[in-house]
Amino acid sequence: MDKTTILKERFGYESFRLGQSEIIDAVLDPNVNGVLGIFPTGAGKSLIFQIPSLMKSELSIVVSPLISLMKDQVDTLKKKGVAAEFFNSSLTEKEKKSVINSIQLGIVEILYVAPERFDDKPFVDMLKSIGVNIFAVDEAHSISQWGHDFRPSYRRLRDIQNYIKPKQIIAVTATATKFVQDDICIQLGIPNAKKFINGFYRENLSIKIRECTADRTLEVCGQIAQYHKKGINTGVVYTGTKKDAEKISYELNSCYSVPTAFYHAGMTPDERETIQNEWFKNGGNIVATCAFGMGIDKADVRYVVHASMPGNLESWYQEIGRAGRDGELSVCKMFIDFNKDYFLQNYFINLSCPSVETVETFWYWLNNQARKNERISLPQKEMGRLAGIEPSFVSSSIAAIRSCGLISQVGKGDYIVKHKSDKNFTLNLNALTERRNNKKARLQDMISFIKNKSQCRMLSILHYFGDRNRTDRCGKCDVCQLEKKP
């Protein structure tokens, strides 16, 4: 079947969206050495690797980071008559054997796997012997340490695809700057990949930014209450901390009579799944941290409100991209308190990429301890206290030192440390400095975007991500609305 027939008969769509047809042609072109697709959340990026996968009777691999996301996508494909499977740690041994058997019999058309699965050499050897048509890397920004959700497990994918030698490699993601786009291609070994950047212009989204002069929680809750009074009942409020998620949820329930659930990483997996399933089924208001992220695909989200400033434009745009997937008008509003937000985002940067001074202070203490005993068994909180650094910075300091090969973990709170007498001693923190500077630069881009009062918000987004397909102003954002006033 050709691509249009598959689109209609398997997926139920009459026509392709902007850019989909062209990128599918590139994936199928044997003269194209790698494809990179930057398609925002809700722009139909899954189809650009699913359709070419179904056009040939060969196995295609999709690398996906979340088990829950894999299951949802595979279940959806099966309902459309696609022979799709996933292979990850959630399966029993019996289920794994069944999937392997189906792959070997040539039954499976699309196989979803987590990047960690490639640590299993017999599994990789099997893929190599069978042959892989398309090797698709979903959420490809995760392969770049400059991306907003870097995952070290993605780094091995270049070696894997070099070994199994698929006929085509396609990397797709919803958000990536020009710098990250180039890094994705380098890390996957497709530096000359054909690039497609489409769909960032969301004409049904109305972007508003408001600097708070009073109590921000009061303003956010008042805004949500107004939406509900108008019958606009389904949306997401994003907060910077778990504490704020619970606080705003409590206020909306108790003071505004707006039924609201909260969602964050401090809850158990079962609690999060229950809340997420209830929201998918019945809609309503949910207050969440960024943990409410990948795989959130609900068509009728009418508003996405940010109760604090995210740390970068990529994360923010991905979150507002969950609004209005049905094409209907939806509001994306951010409430800003610059002093509080800047302090919080700087804290998050220090948490993941501590300053060189912090790491060196910790290393000085660690090295002195190692002279006495190379094995150190202490909780991280105690290590921070003894070293004289913030305990919450200990984990990332250890990670920076581990990258230099100077510390290894042998158990929980149990480490073996090299010291200066070791001839292989080198504490090189250049990579840490680069990552830290990159995060700070992206935070500054976020601030510049917010403070901009002259360029249409939607056009600013297009320029940031390198999408040159549209040049007309949205007419709906706060900047455009301000210019309309006499």
C-alpha cells in the first residue's frame, strides 16, 4: 500500500498535515542518509515513522523512553490493525518469549523498545540477524546533553545502529534548538541528515504572559475559577515545585469549589496512574509539576496555565503544546514573579549542574577522607554537612567526579574514592561547566522571551526553533493584543 492509502485505511485520516508527506518520502528514499523531524507536540510526529514502517514487510524499531508511553502507543496501533509490540522490563518472562517468537516469525511490524534494552546482547544480535528496516528514535532530544531532558542511556544508540545496520535512521522530537538538532545528528552518526522543521505555528493557541504584582497563588486560582465559571473545565496548571502543586490544588478545592487533583513525582506510581487515568477519562483541572509530561495526549485541553516560569523555552513550549490538540481555541497563560522564579530556576541549575567551586569544595573533603580510607560509607546528607556544601548538591557533585573516574559506587551510601597519589588522578570539570553555562543561557532565553513586548509571541517561538514556514503574526497573544489598543 502507498502512504495515502495507509493514512486513510489504517489511521483514519483523509489528508496529511503540513510536512508529514515530505518527511515520509525522505524516510523511504534510499539516497537519504538519515532524517531529523522536529514536529511539535500534537503535530502528528508519530505518523512520520509509523507509516513508512508499514509500507515494507520488514521489522522497524522505535526507541521510546517511557514504558507507559510505549504501551499506550502499541495499544493504539493494535486497535488500528497494526502488528505492533513493545519489549521492556514490564513484561513477564513468558511474555518476552512470546514477543521474541513473533519477531523471529516475521509477524511484528513495529517494535517499541527502551534504550536500556540494547544492553541485552542476545536481543541485539537477534535484531541484527533478522534485519531492521527503520530505526526510529523518538524523543530524540534526550540524546543531547544540551537538550532539556538528557538521558545517558540514549548515548549508546549510535553504536547499536552501527551494529545492526538499519536501512534508514529517523530521529524525531517535539522541541530542539538549532544547536540541539545538530548534536542529535552527530550523536546518531547521521551528520548529513535531511532536516524537517514544521508545525511550530499553532494558530489556535492564545499565549498570554502576566507579571504578578500581588499574591500569585490568588491570581492563578482566580483565573482557573473564571475559566470554570465560563464552562471551560479541562486544563492543566503547571507549577515549579511539588509544594506549590499541592497548595494550589488545595486552594481551588476548598476556596473556589473547583474540583482539582494534583500530580507530582513525590506520589506513588499507582497514585499518579489513577489521577492521570481519571483526568483522561473525565477531564477537569489538574495541577502538576513537569512530571506530568510525555504521553499526555488529550484532545480537548482548553487551557495550560503556568504558575511559575519554566527553566527554558523548550520545556515550556512542549507543555503548552498539550493544549488545543483538537484544533479549537485554547489559552496558554504564564504568571510571572521574576524574583521568585529566577531564584528557583537557578536553584534547579545548581541541583543538576553545581558550580565548579561547589564540586571542588566537595572533592577537597572527599580526597582528604580517601587518604585515610578509600572506601567511604556515609549518607549523602551527612557527606554534605561534613564537606560544607548544600546536601542536595552532593548527588550531582558525585556525578561530576564520577565522570572523571575518581569515584565509584559499590552500594547505597557506599563509595570507593581515588586520591591525588593515584597516577590517573584528573579532576576535569570542563564538561560540567559547559552544561551549566548552557542551562544558564537557555534560562536567559526564557527571560528574554518573557520580557519581549515588541514581537508576536508565536513568531518569537518560530524564530527560536528555526521554523521559517510562517511569517504572519498570531493576533492573539498579549503582545499582539497590546499593539491593537489605541
